[in-house]
Amino acid sequence: MTQIFSGIWALLIGIVFIMLGNGMHFTLIGLRGAIEGFSATELAIVASGYFLGFLSGARLTPGMIKRVGHVRVFAALGSFMSAGLIAFPLLTDPILWTVLRILVGFCMSGIYVTAESWLNASATNETRGKVLSAYMIAQTLGIIGAQGLLTFGEAATAGLFIGASILVSISFGPILLSVTPTPAADVTRPMPLRDLFKGSPLGTVGIFLLGTIYATQSGMGAVYGTQVGMSANEISLFIAMLFGGALLLQFPIGWLSDRIDRRKVILGCSVLGAAFCVLGLIDGANVVLLMGAAFLTGGVTTPLYALILAYTNDALDAEDMPAASGGLVLTFGIGAILGPLAAGAAMEYFGPQAFWLVLGVTFVGIAMYSTYRMTQRPAAPVSETDSYLGVLPTASPVTVEAAGAWAVEQGEIDREAET
């Protein structure tokens, strides 16, 4: 185990610092936006800007890397992102914030593509599962830790934005000073959405709807917290709960998905997600209840992403999976752009509790469609399915592709061991 991580420790440390800075900025947008008097609709547009930039970065970064190399792209994107974070308290206008969020999202996506290319190049077929799992844990811990850092300052000042910028700037030190190999920059062209839907209707529809859920949670969670009267510390804890649940529920959901029809697990997680949203709807003033609802709702969201990826891999031929990975990331990104917009409009019209309503209805949509698909196609034998591997919704096509390849290889190993 020590040998596995000896070559990637700097990347993991750097990723933790990046997520600390990025996680702070996500929550700060909602906190500072409320102070500036931005409406839910305006903040929804700002939130969607990040995912528009993120999707663009995933598509364009590989070409940038081919032209000028990993190190230059990584350093340039890090510099722009750091500058963008500092600019937020200086340019307190919804339109300018949207532009800044597009910039930060683009840079963050490009950073993921570059870092994950290095990470993938550092792993072998035997170690890739452990490496990707460690990467997921590092990302999640960074996001959760970021919420704790928000308690050391005030959103009304520029201090926390500056702190987020500093953390992002520091993160590049261990990565750029220790990474020596130059990995390949190729990312397979995404599969056309029509072909992706034909190969896996549930995977396509499910990942789109899940994109709206994830973006609503991460982009509008702090906005919801301010509107129901939470304190800044309570909002930070609320966001931490949304991401913390994944650390607890990822393993049991993954274990179960390797043993029964994955559509049933998708259905179960979606029903649970909708039920947990009801907890949030019961009493918006009960902080303990809201924290529990956030922990459980967020806890099924991230595993659902990896679960839908695994199910789609099962439905496709091995040679189609790299292109399908890009198509799934694209579909998820489209949903992520639209999610905050829908939630913001609903919260503007119906009030803050529409946050839970939008999430719950979307979970129900996934549950209903998975139920329908179970009537249209027989279940694949469990012995013929590939292995589950936890992948975060923030993963670039590089990691999704690598995770899919690992799942196929591990599934073959497991089947050979049983014979």
C-alpha cells in the first residue's frame, strides 16, 4: 500500500488543497450573494455558470495540453482560477459573478483533466482501483474541510475569498514540483447522445437527472440555507453534510450493486433520496432535521453517479465504453447547467422549501424511469456485470474512462476466480 501511494502523495495533497479552495468558494457564493441582496434566480444563474464552464473545460483542455503541455496548462489554469476567486468580492454584480463562475468552472475542469491524467499515468492495472478510490476520498475530504475553514472569517469581507485563492495557489506547489512523467493527453471523443441513449436509455436519462440533483445541491444549498435563516456556521455544516454522507454510503451501495440487478439499486437509492427530501420539507426551521436530510440525501447522490456509470458499462460493449464515458460526462454536465436554473426559479416562486421539492421530484423521476426500464429489458446476470468503483460527479472524462476500464478488468478477474 505504501508503495502504491509513494508516487501519488503529492497529487493527493494538491487535490485536497484545490478542493479546500473550490469548496469554500461554492458556499461563499450563496453567503455573499445573500448579503449583496441577489435573488434566488440570479444566484441560480451564477451557479449554473460554473457548470457551463466546467463542461467547456472538459471538452477543450485536452487540445490545450497537446499544444503546450501539461505543466503550462496546469499552471495557467491555476493562475486564472486563483485570480477569479479574488475578484468575486471586488465585482459584486450577478452578471460579472456569472462570468467569473464560468472562468472558475473552466479552470477547475481543466485542472481535473490535467491532474487526473497524471494520476492515471501513475497507476497500473493492479493499483488503479485503490488509486482512484484514494483520489475520491481526497476530493471529498477537501470539500468537507472547506466548510470548516469558512468559520474562521466573514463572508461580508474579502478575507475568505482571499483564503480560497491562497489555498488554490498553494495546491500547485506539491504537484508541479514532484510530478515528472508526462502522460498522454488523449481523451476519446464523446459518443453521440442518440447512440448513448440507444445503448443505455436508463444510463442516459439517469445521469442527466442526477446532474440536475448534484448541481442543485452544491450550487443552491447555501442559497437555501440563507433563505431559511441558518447562520453562516450552520450553512457550512449543511453543505458539509451534503458531501459527508457519500463517505458513509458509498461502500454499502457499491457492495450491493455488485450482487443484485443494478437497476433495483438505482431504484432503491432514488426512492430513498426522495424520502430523505421529505425530511427537509417537514420543518425548515428544525436545524437537526435539515442536517440529517442533507447527510442522507447527499449520501445517495454520489453513489448513484458511480452506480449509473457501472450500469451503463454493463449495457455496452467494451470497445464503446471510452466514448460512452465522454457522452455520460457531457449529459451530466447539461443536466448540471439546468438544475440550478430550475431550482432557482422554483425557490423564487414557491419559497426556499422548493429546494427540497425540486430534488425530491427529480429523484422520483429517476425512480419512475428505472422502474419502466425494468419492464423493457431483462436484467444482465450478475456474474456477467463489471465491478463497481466509486467515482465522484466532479470527475473528468479521463477518470470516468479509467474507472470504466478498471471495472471491466476487475470483472474479468472476479469471473475467472469463480471458475
